[in-house]
Amino acid sequence: SLSVRGQEADTLAARLGVLPPGKERVDLLNTIVSQLRERNVYEAVQYGTEAMGLAKKLGYKPGYGLALENLGWIYYRRGLYTDAFELSQEALKITTELGDSTAMARCLNNVAAINYEKAQYREALKRFRQAYAISWRRKDIETAVRSLNNISFSYLGLKKIDSAGYYAQKALEGSKANRDGYLPAFSFRILGDIEFEKGNFETALKNYREAMRISEATGNYFIQASTLHRIGKVYASQKKFEMALETLNKNVQIARQNGYADELERTYKLIAGIHYSNHEVKRAYQYLNRHLAIHDSLINQRNGERMGLLSAQFESEIKQSQIEALEQDAKIREEEIKRQEILGYVYVGGFVLLMGVAFILFFSNRKIKRINIELELKKRQVESQSAQLKNINQAKDKLLSIISHDMRSPLSSLRGV
């Protein structure tokens, strides 16, 4: 069975034996990997691989995304950048689909770290800033501080010392508030690098020793190895060769145990230079050969990594372009559908309006016809009454004429009398 370093990880590992292959097991495996990935990369890879395979089989996307994220970070630490990039990109894709912005920020840090190793500092800065913005909004202080440390480290790569110092101090303040061991160790290591660049060797050593104290207390072997190399480099610059060799031999031991080939390559070269300065040509030659053996191996690996990483980045960019094209096409389709819907509403509205007008006209026409009929009836009544009045008037005129004629003779006689 796997042996897990660290009391907490050991306690968690003991629970695995009673857990069936389900989501709970995936979550526990991922937790163990998170505990181990800075302390024992080999065991972390085994647990992470099991978590990834089981989560994929179960179709458990959150667990699968976290397993990919952890493995991507472990492969990055070991200098396997193509694998690290592909795993981190896939993790970023899944966390984006799930809408898990906290995990997205962590994945962005992983991908940006690979950009940094390839000296793509500006691209790294862009992604580190995105990660910081997301994690700060989500109140995820740990990832926010990690992003600040990485921003500082990127500025250091660009030789912008003041900016690097500002962000390292800001990260240190945040990490103290969060009390996370790994983060302040990284901050102190960066501050040591800044002081070394300025030529302030004693201040650099002070920061490096603080980074060592924290990383030893938290069991972070990568920070220990990288800080020991820097301390040895300071001692070598001060011509304190015995102290430098003692420190660098500790670096070699940790780097061998954890497979940090990059650290071994740099350290063997530095040790060879120290022996040469001490006129120990034979020892210098031995370490130079060790350096060259690892260097040649890494050159081949890096060439393959470079091609693989470029290919992976190219494929990622193509996929991203395809996604953007699909999104644009979907947007156009959506706008077309909306336009059709609006036209449909206009047509329906026009039809309803037309039907309303027709309805009004229909009933108005019926009313007008009814009124016309009534008017025609009244007209006929008026005409009938008019004819009757005319007949009455004629009868009246005739009657008056008769009466007038009949009374004319008597009146004439009366008039004569």
C-alpha cells in the first residue's frame, strides 16, 4: 500500500481502505493529493491518477477537474510542461463549464506558471491578474495571495524590481492574515531574489532563511530546494565556499528525492564553479559532467516539451478560436432568431390591428346600413305625410273657393241694400 507523509495525509489515507469507488472516494483522493503535491510528488501522482480515472469513470466532473488541476501542478513542478499544460487547460475548461470561478482562478495560475517557465512573462502576467481578480471577488484569499506572489515573480522576470517588491509585500501581508505556510515562504523567497538583484546579500539571506524556516515547518520540499540553491548562490557570491557547498548538497539531496531535475542541473553547475574557484579541478570536472548529463537529458526533454507545448498551445488556440467562432455563430443565430421573433410580433400585431380595424369597420358598416334603412323609412313616412298634407291643402283651397263663391252674391245684395 502507499505510504503517505504527514500525519494529516496519513489519517486521510487510512480512510481509503473502507471507501467504495464512488464520489466520496474521489474527493478524499483529491484532498490527499492536495496535501502531498508539495511534499511527495511521486505518491501524489499515484493518488491523483486514481482520482482522475475514477472520477472520469463515474462522470463526476467536479472531482475530475480537481484531479486534473492537481496533476497539472505536479507535472509543472517536475518540469513536464506539455503534460502540465494539457492537464491544466482541460481542468480550466471543465471548471469554466461548471461555473466554478474559484477553481478557474487556480487553473489560470497553473497555466500562467507554464507561460512563465517559457519566458512568456506578459502572457503569464495577464493570466495571473485574471486569477487574482476572480479570487479577490470570491474572497478566496489563499488563491488571491498565490496570484499576487506569481505577479511579483513575473515582474522579477521582466527586471521590474520595484513592481516585484510591491506585489511581494502585498502578498506577504495577505498570507500573514490567511496564515497559510506555503504562501509567505514564497513571498520571502521572492523578496530575497529582489535583494539579491540589488546586491544586498545579507538582506537576501535574511529573507531566504525565513522562507526556509516556513517551508521546513510546512514540509514544502520544492520551496526548500529552490531556496537552498539561492542561499548557496549568495554564499558563493560572498566567497564563502564551504558554507555554499554545505547548503547546495542539501539542495541536491531534496532535488534527487523529489525528481526536481531543473534544480539538480542548476546546482551541479554552481557546485562545479565553486570547486573550480577553489582550484579543485577534478571535483569541478566531476560536477560539470553531472551537470552536462542532466543538461543534455533536459535539452532533449525540453526540445520535445517545447514542440509538444507549442503544439498543445496551438491546438488550444485553435479550439479557442473554434469556440469563439461557434459562440459568434450562436450569437448571430440568436440575433436572427430575435429578429424573426420581433418580425413575428410585428406581423401578429399588424394582423391583430388589421382584424380590429376590420371588426370595427364591419360593425360600423352594419350600423350605417341600419341607420340608412331607418332614414329611408322615415323619408317615406315624411313623403306620405307630405302627400296627405298636399291633398288636405287642395281640399281646403277648394272648400274656401266654394264658400267664397256662395257668399259673394248675398253679400253683393246686402251691399246694395
